[in-house]
Amino acid sequence: MSRECSQLLPRVCAALADPRQPGSDDTCLEKLLDWLRDLTELEPTLNVVQDNPCLTEFFTSVLALPEPSPSILSFTLRLAGLLAASEDCFQHLQQENLLFRLFGTGGTLNRAVWEDASVRSGWVEGVHSMMHHQPALHFLCNGGGLDVIFTLQGDPSLFVASAASQLLVHMLTLSVESEPTTPVGEKDCDWPACAQMIIKHIEDSLQSGSASHINQSLKLLTSLFGSCRATWTEVLWLRIAKQVESFLTEDSVQTRHMLADLLLNMSRSPVFCDTEGSFWALVTSALEHLTPVQAGPLAVGILSLHKCPQDVRIQAMTVLLQPMDCILRAASQPLEYAGLLDESVSDPSTVESLLSSKSSCASLLCQTLAHLEKLLSLIHLPVDLPYTALLRSFVTILQFCSGLLIPATSLGNKISQILIGCSRVQKSALDALAALSERKGCDTVIGSLFDILLVYLESPNTSPTVLKKSFQAMSKWLARLPEMSCFNNQWQTEKILQDVFLVLQKRLCSPCWEVRDSSLEFLTSLIKSMRDQDEFRESLLSSEVPKLTENLLEDPESYVRASAVTAVGHLTFITSSLPETPVAGNQYNKEDTTAKLQDILSTDPESFPRRAVISIFTKWLKQGCTDQVEDTAQFVSRAIRTVERDLDWEVRIGGLELVEVFCVQTLCRAGLPKYPSAAASSSVTSSIQQNESLQIFCRAKLFKFLFWSLCDYDKPVGQKACDILLVLRASLSPSGLLKDCQGAGDSSAGCGIPWLQRTLRQGSLAQDFPTDGGNGVDFEDPESMMLALGTIDLEELHDELNKSSDHIEKSPQSLLEDILATVGTIDENEADCY
């Protein structure tokens, strides 16, 4: 601790313990606690306490208050627990009789302020902090503290209740793993004393018949088995397994919903997943006895495991597929569809009952579809799902929701009445459908898939959010067209694309801006995935979509204009390579498109379209849409002249990203690596290439923009500019030149460099940064810029720019001064520190 802080800390402690002073800001107390925590990690905690007796005096003063502030008392408890985490300091505080008065049953617990949840939370956190050694464990267990924690498990504050449960898990683990005992067994005498007390509490709660007490213990066990992988957890489980298993068959106990999380955490532990027999038999029993809604999370978790018995996997699969199976059966004539599942292993009556009820149908389908989407999104799926049947079931659900399906069963009629127009189920089904597009083997029902998606895209009743998801699903499935065996006919592919573009034309003219925006995003997605396919390009360019997209550059809604910019920019990847043909004509002129986007970058009043333009310009540059070096330099120069004074920092940093791509491409084209070795930099050929690249950069006016950006008010802009300049210096400056640059200030080229250095040191405080060669700096002169790169300490600037904006104010001394200023006891600078 610095001398200044050691002088301020006693005043801070006295001010915090003074009830006459206004309470300190909770944020300051958190920062003070963080600083003291960091301090105890740097030096022995006991030394900190002994060198600063004001800390123990603070505890004594707060305890002496008849009615301490809840926030101050909570802070006191947390601080005491933090210091007591050190065994030496724990003993010291014990000798001062402070810990019992703070954490014992005769102290804080008997005060009226205990009714405040923040105090109870501070008590739990303080106890948790000190639980790092045996003396603390024995202090709490022998002093009645465990009973307090057991009570806090049912605290009305969910935060306190959760923290109490986590504390018991920590104490149980600490007790078993730190006390020198024989290996634990099922008998009480084999467990350490503290562990015995906690385990007895768990057992008593599980046998209590009280749903709240049972749930508290199940939560504790769920957390324990999720965090601890030690073998003793299996011994503990054997003591309580029978009681937990009984909850599956006792209808009167409302605890079944807790069992799924418990069993899932256990299945992920190597202690249980490697065992045969009883545990997996219990999982199977749970999948059978829990309701479909309760068993769903357990089933999807089991199916995500790579180590699991096959019979358990089959049962989990049954849970997830049964709702889809019932949907298919409900939509089919008897005997027309055999179903996803064999009825000999699956009783559909429960699921059918849920699906025929208005209160549960949508919830069950949404949950099941979400679980299936999660499975389908896994890169390595441990199970083989019936993809074709799933695709058919997803399509059937969408048909139910649209009212197109004429059910053949009474169950189907009920489901149809419930699901018509249900956007929740529509969105879930479309998400699952999009995830299924990544899997192969679904060719047999592709026709009906595109039919139902077109229905959703065409229907005026489709809500904007459902339409967006319909577009996303359609985009993913269209991208698969080339690999689909049932669509190897060119005519079929062209027909689908024509239908899609007809719908898209209508949607681009929608009065709803969200629909226009989603339509443009859909078009961009299609171009990204299908622009190399001849049928796609021909269908797109023969439609009205390109013209309508271009018209939306003038849309009144800024989000739509931004999406239109992105779509037009991607259209250019197709149109720029077109030969002069009757289809293309002169409609797609890249120069006209560039001019329109440049105009948006210059004049659009909203930042979203301007950001989109500079992003598209960067993509064009990366894709090589500008052919000749000189044309590219002019293109970049025009763009940065526009963005350098843009009020939006993201536009300016987008301009720097454009510059970065241009610089890298120019250096690579000249054969110069981004970080050349000294040997390579000294060659004659390399010097010529460096000079040519430098001249290109100067003609494009890059250096003016880069040095100007170093003084930007928004730090990310300055950081990006500095990174680029460091790369340019490494690539362009011969090793010998860097040594000679220090004395170059006397030359005509270097006369303005000292002024530039002084200006850059001011950073964002610099006024009237010159852009016209004032002060002797010529940003378009290669020799001046080479001297600037070699002379200016870019590393120092880089370090300054990467400092946090509050690196001075964030110091411990400043924090202590802020606290004193807040409570009004500082002698000088009494103005509000903010």
C-alpha cells in the first residue's frame, strides 16, 4: 500500500463508520472492496491488517452503532470475510472477538437490520469468503452458523437463497476434501463432522414431505454434482438414491421438475456416466415418469452426450420425437402413415392429451422444436435422427398453423383449431426447419417444403417476425439446391427461383418497413450463397428485384436504406462481371452505383446507411472489384476524404479499415510483407518497391487521414490509425533510415516533423489539426512521410491510446479521495468529485 493510501484509509474508515455522515455510494464500496482484495493477493493479509489498525477499529465502530446502515453493515461483513480468508488473519480477528460478533448467533443475526436482504447477502458472502481453512469451518459449525445457512436456503430473496445453497456446496466440499479422515463410506462415522451435519440436513429435508425443503435440497445436490467430480459424491448418492427415486412415483410431491436438472448434471460427471446399472436405470425411469415438458430438457441433454447407454438414448429419443410423431399421425389417414415411433415402446396418450389442450399444445410444440433445433445445430451429433420424418413433421406443423391442412383425425381437428395463426409455433418450426437444412437425406419432401415456405412468404397474414424467419429458412434451403438429387433438373430449379423472386418483388414494395428490410437481408443472403450459380444469376437479373433494390436506396427509413446499400453492394459482385448483353444492357453500371453510394456516404443524415456504404466499399476492395492500382487509389482517396469528418465514429473507423485493406493489398502487390526482416528491407529491389508503395499512399492522401485520426476524440479510431501506421513503418522504412531520422529535422522535408510530434502528443486536445500543409508538414510528400514514420514515437502513442480513459482516476488514492469527497470530509477540493 502506498504512503498516500495508508494516510487516507483511516479517514475513510472513520467516515464510513460515522452515522452522521451521508452514506457512501455502493459503487465506491464495491471498488474499495476490490482494491483491498487485490491488496491481500499482493502481500500477507495479516500484515495488511496489522499495518492498518484502522480496519479492525472500523469493525469495532460499526458493531458499536445502535442502528448501522444496511449497506455499511453488508460491506463490513464482506470485508471481514475477505480478511478472514487468511488463516493467520482469521486467528487475529478471533482474538479481537470480532468474528463472533459479526457472524455468530449473538451478533448481527439478532439486530433489526438483519431483515434487510442486503445484510443477509453480505453475511453469506462474508462466510463464503472465509471458507478456505479448517478453523473457519469449525468456527461456523460449532457456533450455530450452519443452522442459519439452512434457514437462508428458503430466504424470500432468491439471490440470498441461491448464495446460501452455493455456500453449503462449498462447505461440504471443503469439509470432505480438507479434513484428514479415512475414505468416506455410507456410515456417518466415516464423514467429517461438518459434512455429517450438512448431509443429515439434506437427508432430513428429502424425507420431510415439505415440497419447499425437498426442492432446496435437490437444488443443493444439483449444484454439488454439477461442480464436484470427486468419487465421494457417488457414496453420498448411494445414501439418498432411494429417496430421490421415490419422487418419480409419488404424485403428491411437487418436486419432479427439479429431478431433470439433477440427473442431467450427474450424467455429465465421470463418476456416474461410467457406471452401469442403477444410475442409468433411474434416468430411464425419469424419462418415463416425468411429463413430456419436464422430461424434454433431460432428453435433449442425454442425446447431446457422447457416452450414454443405448437403451437410455432410445428412451430420450422417444421423448423428443413423440410430439412430432403425434403431429404426423393426427394429419394422416389411418394406416396412411406408420409413424416415427413404434407404439410398443411408446404410449402416445399423454402427449395426445397435451396436444389437444389449448393451454399446453403450443408450449409443448415450442419446447420440443427448440430442443430439436438445439440438437440439429450441433456440429457433431451423437445420434442419428430421422431427418426426413422430422422435415415432414415440421412442414406439417407449418401447414396446421397456416390453415392449409385438412386433418383426417379428430386429434388433427383439435390441433388445427389451436394452431391456426399461432406465431409462437410458426417461429419455432421455422427455426427448426432452418437448422435441419444443414443435414443431408431430406430430398423426398423438398417440394412440399418449398410450397409451404412460399405460402408464408406470399400470405398477407404473415407477421413481419414470422416472415423474417421464413426468409431465413428459405435462404438456407435454396443454398442446398445444387446438391439435391430431386432438383437436378434445371427447369425445376429455375421455376422455384422465379417464384421466389416474384414474391420478393412484392415484399420489396411492402408498406411495412420491417418487411422491406427483411426482404433486402434475404436478397443479400441469397447472393452470398448462390452468386456463382448460373440459374440464380439469370433468374435474379431477369426479374425486377435489382431495380427495386436500387430504388430502396432512397427509402424514408434509415434501416431499410442501410440494408439496400448492402444488397446493392453485393449485387455489384454479379453485375460488375457481366458482359454487355441484351439482358444486362446498360442497367448495371458500376460507376453509377459507386456514385450513388458515395452520395449516401456524403449526405445521408443517418449513420446506419453511411456505415453500410463504407463497409461495402471495404468488401469491394477485398474482392478485387477495382482492377487497376491507380483507380483503386482514387477510389480509396475519395472515400476517406468523405469519412474523415463524419460525426459517427464507426464510419470513421470503417474508413480506416478500408485504408488498412488498401495498404496490405498494395504492399503485397509490391512483394513487401507486412513485417519484413531487416535483411529483406536492405535490398535495392525492396527499396524501389517501398518507394513506389509510399508514393501511391501519398497520392491517395492516406497519411493526412491516418495522422489526423491519431487525434480523434473517439479512442478506437486513434488506436486503429496507430496500428496501421506501425504496419506501414515496419514495411516501408529501411532499417538504416530509422536510425538516421532523428537528425532529419534540419532538412526541408523534416522541418514540420517536430511540430507534428508535439501535436500528436496532445491527442484529442489538439486544436485545428492542419490538413493543407500548414506548419511545414506536407502529408503528400513521400520523403516527409518517411521521416515522420521514422521519427515519431508510435509505440509511445500506442501505449497512451491503449490506456483506459480513467487510468488516472481509477487509482486507489483517487478512489479513497472520492469516498471522502462523497461523505463531505475532505479538506480541499470539496466540490463533487464527478
